[in-house]
Amino acid sequence: MIFNVTGLLSGVLGDSRKHKIENEQFMIEDRLLTRINGPIHLIRTDRTVILHADITAVTQETCSRCLEVATVDIRVKMDEEFYPINLDLMDQFGDREADDDFYYDPALIIDKRNFLDLTKALGQALIAAIPIAPLCKDECLGICAVCAANRNLNDCTCPRSRSDLHWKSLDKLLEKGAESPS
Ligand SMILES: [Zn+2]
Ligand SMILES: [Zn+2]
């Protein structure tokens, strides 16, 4: 996911390029992201390159209900600004001083060879877009709280969930309360 932006940097304000990511994959934070797809639009500003992207990908997670493998679809829309190391390439008049104090996110640097590497920034965005409680399927029935059977595979005869059990004992207490004289 590396784009050579030499042409863009040595062009003029407002120049743009379109690219496409097609069926790529990579590892980030011990997670494999596959089927990465989507359009990339790069636009040159006076000192930076703005990137717009609309990316879909797939990863494997653990289902939050049944603990089986869940295949999760992710989508991110990115709007990021990338900063070239070779600022002099863009700044034809050379009348501006480099801003040494400015903090550049290393994921958003265009390197000395004018390569814009999207992998880190895209990886971070995709990881952030993974749902907190992924499901193997929307209608996943989860694990039985009583016998631990995967209820997608095994229709056990236990009360439907732990909360049902609680409610049942609470009902009994309430019945007792109603029976006792006030
Ligand atoms: Zn599940
Ligand atoms: Zn059960």
C-alpha cells in the first residue's frame, strides 16, 4: 500500500491522483486484515497531500456471545493529511522555513523517496473500526449460562438465560412477600 507521489509533489496546488486498493492484506497488532479494497484519492495542497479513502476489509474476531470465530466486516472512511520530508520539492520559491517544532505523526509522513505508505494509518483506522462486541452472526444465540452448550449447535433444555434464573428466584421471593401478612 505504498504510493509514489513524486509527480504529485512536483506538480501544482490542487493536482490529484486516483488509486485503488484491490484485495490486499496485512498484519497489524497481531491481527490479520484481509480483502482490503477501496478507492484512494490524493490531492496536493501547498505543503501536504490530502488523502480521502473509503476502505472495506475483513478480519477474524471472537464472537462476544458464543466465543466461536466471527468473521467481521469493517469499513473506514479516511481523511488524512500526509507531510512530505522533501518539502523543498513542493516549495518552489523556498521562502518558507521548516517548522521544526511541529509534531508529525510517523504514520503520516511521506518519506525521502516520496513514498506515501498508507499501511500504518490505514491499519490503525481499521483496527479502531472493529466492533467492541463482534458477533458470528446477528442472531447468534450464545452460550447457555447453565450447561455451557453453544446454543447455536445444541438446543439444551435449561432456562433460557442466567437473567431468567434470577427473575425466577426473584418471582419466588416476591410471591413469598405477597403471602406474608403486611
Ligand atoms: Zn456467536
Ligand atoms: Zn443449557
